Amino acid sequence: MAGVIRLSMLEIVQMFAERGYQLTPEALEILSKKDTGSIDHLISSLDAGTVVVSAEQILSLLDGACGRAAKESAEGSAMETSAKNCMPETRSSGVEVEVLREITGRSTCLGNYSDFVKYFRDRYAKIHDLLSKRMSSRPIESLGAQTAGREVSVIGMIMDIRNTSRARVVELEDPTGMVTVLFARESPAYEDSMLLVTDEVVGITGTSDGKGRIFAKSIVWPDLQAQPQPLTAASGGALFLSDLHVGSRKFLRETWNRFVSWISGEDPTGLSSGVGCIVIAGDVVDGIGVYPGQEEELEIKDIYEQYQLAADLLSEIPSRIKIVISPGNHDIVRQAEPQPALPKEIQSLFSSNVIFVGNPSWITISSRPVLIYHGRSIDDFVLKVPGLSYREPELAMVEMLRRRHLCPIYGNRVSVAPEVEDHYVIDRPPAILHCGHVHVVGITRYKGVTLINSGTWQGQTEFQKKMNIQPTPGIVPHVDLSTMKVRKLRFT
């Protein structure tokens, strides 16, 4: 097939080794029949804690009939050709978008006590699994008198944090009990303890006193393994936007028009012709009644008229480009996160090239896994973690990846619905983490993941003036999907 790149067995082994994985001979045999794009997709789907990749793991990642066909091929079936071709091949041109996972139509939350119990147990179980691959821990209930003076390791959820004159005191809980962890001011772990936040799940190593206390020596976060730049046959470009705030008096229409002219072909560099996808991470419109006095800053005071104008503005973008829209706290969805996609009556206003997803959501763009989150938890990170600010939102996003959780702090500025499943756990590394919300552009890379906080299309509001937030409007991050190089396009 034209454009398909295949690797030798040695190259496949090296490809996995560079990312910290080893292959069994059976797994290598299966992968030798796959193209480069398919192998890259499979690696991206592996748990970061995996060391040796088996044939069973490879087969389990093949969807539905593809998985069955590949298994028959591995067992010597006559369906070898079918299995070889059933994994979607990455095309040398064009951008494909696939929705992997989001909340729409899956919410089960009633707000009962049992919902909260299930929600936090799911969070604990998922992150415990990630941490247990990095450390050997024991249940808190086992820290009896026999452990006095011995070094122990436990994994738990942080229930409370307080300071004394001599130590930082953390209450840590797991399903078996609770323990008090002391970070003495002279301890090497004391500075790290300043980064801890309530409701996150961490590993603690220290000395037990046999009476329900641990004198901490180190903290282990679930974190990511380094993700080397993957080989891929993907091509094309993607743009990352958020916070249009259509309907606001501060909406920058002339700036938007310059962007539309560029994406429509008025681009001497030719970069726009390769764009196949635009991702919008929430706050498409300014909404109604989101904060006190908002009506004074609205140009359009009807929510449906706001969305109609937004649909009209997006229809000016060439229809060959797929547009993915995830909601934010200004959109017409429930305020409690995770949020479903925009309602059907709103979706019907937009063109057929628009794809609607919830917040947060996982998608792939030409096999690159992308995690979209509006980013409201950045408010909590800035408030609780020393050294973070709205000027550098990408650093708060680094903390999300370190904790393997988009919104670890429960009950502060972000209203989170206690679903049976915690949709905020980052159970595998994305290629791109995309947020918005704070109206400030921030771009960085962390352990092989590209972090993008897109800016806004709204000028500075009175609220932002009071908060000393200086927005960076009209700046569009562009990602080359083949190289993952990011550049800022300015339309101000």
C-alpha cells in the first residue's frame, strides 16, 4: 500500500526499547506484520508502568474483529492477510479524528453517599495500580507495633494537610485505614511535601513508629515515564483554540476575521493548507449569568443567539477541516464536571464537519492521542501549589501529569459530580494535553507530552483586571502532526 512504512524486527525492538519497553518473541512476531503508524498507535496505548510487552497485551489492544483476526493470524490461521490489514493504517496525507472516550450519555451520578464512595474508590484503585508498578507498598492496617523503627511504604489518598512549628502533617488514607505522615522541617522530603494537595493519591516511604505514624523520607507521585518522540507516518497539522466567548462585547471579531482569512488560504507560507483539524477546548460562547454583572459585558443576551453566531463564525472555516468542540464552564451544559457534549438542539446549528465531545475527552488526531480538558482546575492548582501562576498555565498542566489526574482537589472552585468512574485519571500518556480556561497561551513539553494551553478570542474583562490576569488573545498554537513541532500563529 502506498505510503505505508514497515520496520524490520530490529527496528521494532529498538522502537520499543527507546520508550522503556521489552518485547516477547510472540509479540514481536505480531508486530512485524504491522506498519509504523499502527505500531506507534499500539505503543501509545500501553500503560506507562509496563516493562515486558506480551503477545496477549498486543492482541488486547486490537479492537473488536481486528483483535480476533490478529489472534487467529498469530495462531497460524489462514486469515493472516485479514489480520495484517485490519489495523487502521496512518495515511500519508489527510487528518483522521476518532473519539475514544468521554462522558456524554454515560453519566450515572445521583449525588448519593454511595456515589461519592464509588468515585473516590475508583480514583484510588486506578492510581494505586499506577504507583504499585513503581514501588512495593503495604496496607495501612498492617502498620502495627511490629513495624516500629522499620522503613515502610504505603499508598494512600491525602485527606488533610496542616502545618506545625516543627513539621508538615498529612493524614493519609487507604481502604484499610488511616495513618499520620510527618514531614519534619529538616527532612529532605519537606520541600516536596509543599506540593501535596488534598485528595490526590501518592506513595510515601518512611519510618513507622508502630503507633499510626510515619516519619516521611520520600514521596512518590504516579507521574509519567519519559515518552520518546514516536516514529509515525502521520502528516498534516492541527490547531488548538479555546475561549471564543462569542456574545461578549469583548469578543475580538476583527482578530477572528484575520484568522478565518488565513485558514481560508490567504497564507503565503502555505501552512494553512495542511491543517486538517481544529480543537476547541471550551467556552465557545460567553453564556448568560455565569458571574454577577455579566450582562453588562454582553453584546448578545440570548444564549441561543450566541450559539447561532458561533455556528456562523465557524462555518466560515473551510469544510475540509474537522472541528472538535468540547464545552467549558460558560457553555450551556451542567456546571458540574465532567460535562457532556453540547445539547443536540445546539449541535444542530453547526455544520456537519463539527464533532462534539464532552469535557474532558480523549480523541485521536491521525493516531496521536489527545486529551482535551477545559482546564478549570488550573484555578485550584494556582491557589494551592507554590510557584504556580496564571502567567504560566502550562506549569499547572505539568502538575496534572505528575499526579496523573486532571482535577485532584475535590470541593474547591471546581464542582465535580461523583460519577462511578473518575474520568479525570490520566491512565495513559497522551501525545497532547490541551487546556484553556485562563485565557493565557502556554506551551511546553513534559516527558515527551506536548502541553498546550490555548489563549482566547476575548479582550480583558473587568473580572480579569481585578485578578491581574493579562490575556493573550488571537494566538493559535499549530502542531505539525508528523514532527510534533508547535508554533504560535499570531492574528492580533
